[in-house]
Amino acid sequence: MINRKEKIGNGLCHIYLIILSAIACFPLVWILLCSVKSSGDLTANPTKFLPEKFTLENFSHVINDLHFAGNIGNSVIIALFTTLIAIVISSMAAYGIVRFFPKMGALMSKVLVATYMFPPILLAIPYSLVMAKAGLMNTRIGLIIVYLSFSVPYAVWMLVGFFKTVPLGIEEAARVDGANKFQTFTKIVLPLVMPGIVATAIYTFINAWNEFLYSLILINSTDKMTVSVALKSLQGSEILNWGDMMAASALVVVPSVIFFMFIQNKIAGGMTDGAVK
């Protein structure tokens, strides 16, 4: 039986969490409400919570006139290819570190983590020079290569912990049954570390989706611009159209929030599995 003090404590905890949730959700709700306000509502009374009249003019202008859907497509393509390539390379690299170079594994992991000690702005000029000489400026391929240079070390460092959880006896049993090294890796090891691969892939995708600096430096064409730079470009005019800004922000934020709600359990489960050694 729960006594009176425990009931009061649980009630206060729930109230506290509800207040925090409301504070966290308020910016998203405000963006959604402002995105369906008319220009007159935003200009006359910008602090008013509910709009006088709901309208989709801002979304229509952003999608049809500003071609923001193309920017979203660019970000999806770049982030998706970056994630796929990074996961393929890093999974093989992490498995090789754990199984074939166990003594060097700890040192290599520290070296990989050390690459994140330097701010990205320090590499902006070298990357720009390399991409220019390679003829990859203002191309999606060049941006993907730059993202891979950051994503692969992070993914390898993440996956090393997951591959260490796979017992060596399972692989030896597969070898006894006639499986070669590639079959053991693809059919035995990868399914066992799939939660970690999914968690790593999600983090890699989110990092590539949100990246701004190198996308701003390496991409010059409007038709190849990513969403992060496209949102920033909406502030370039002398008079900022808050309706367009809110509609574009809603197109970017709302799908991300919905997607994260569905996969948050996989992220937490994958990170927990990787922590068990």
C-alpha cells in the first residue's frame, strides 16, 4: 500500500514533469501557430497566441515560390548517403579493430576521439582548398565526403563498444559449421549488434542533417542548398518574413520530432547495449 506521503510525492513529481514538458513543447507549438497566421496577424499583434484566421499561405509560398521542398530533398539525400556509407565503412573497421587488432583497439579509439577535440572551423580552409582542387566544390558528393571525414571516426568509436559485446565463441561455432569470415560477419555478428548500428546510424543522420558550416562554405547554388542554410538565407532580406520563417521551420522541425518519437527507444536501447561489456 502506498502511504499518503508517497502519493503526495508522486503527485508533485508528475506536476513538475508536466510543467517541464509544457515549457519544452511551447517553442514547437509557437512555431506551428505562427506558421498558420496571416501576415497581418504577425505584424499587428505578434505576441498573440492564437491566430485570428488560420491560413496555409506561408506554407504555399515556402514550398512553391521559395522551393524549400528541394532544399529538404538535398538534406535527405546528403544525410542518407553519408549515413549509409559511414555505417558500412565503420562497421567493418570497428569489427577489424575488435577482432584483429585488440591491442591497438584502445589506442585507435583514443585517436579517433581526439579528432573531435578540434573545432570544425579550423578545417574549413583546408577542406575548401582540397575540394576546389578536386573539382568537388558546389557538389553534393564533395559535401558527403567532408561529412564522412567526421562521421566515420565517430561511428567507429561508437561501434567498437558494441562489437566487444559479441562473444568470440559464437563466431568460432559459426566457423566450425562451415561459415567463412565474411559470412560470420554478415550473418552472425551484424544481427547481434544491430541495435548499436541503428543507434549509430540515427546519430550520424541527425548530425549530417543539422550541419551548417560546411554546407554554407561548400555549396553555392540555391538548388543544392541544404535546409540549415536555406533557413538562414530567409534572414538575408532587409525585412524578415516571419510567416515564411515559421513555415519553413515547421517543415523541418515537425517531421524530425515525429521521427525521433518513434525511434527514441531504439536509441536508448542501443546506447545501453553498447555500454555493457
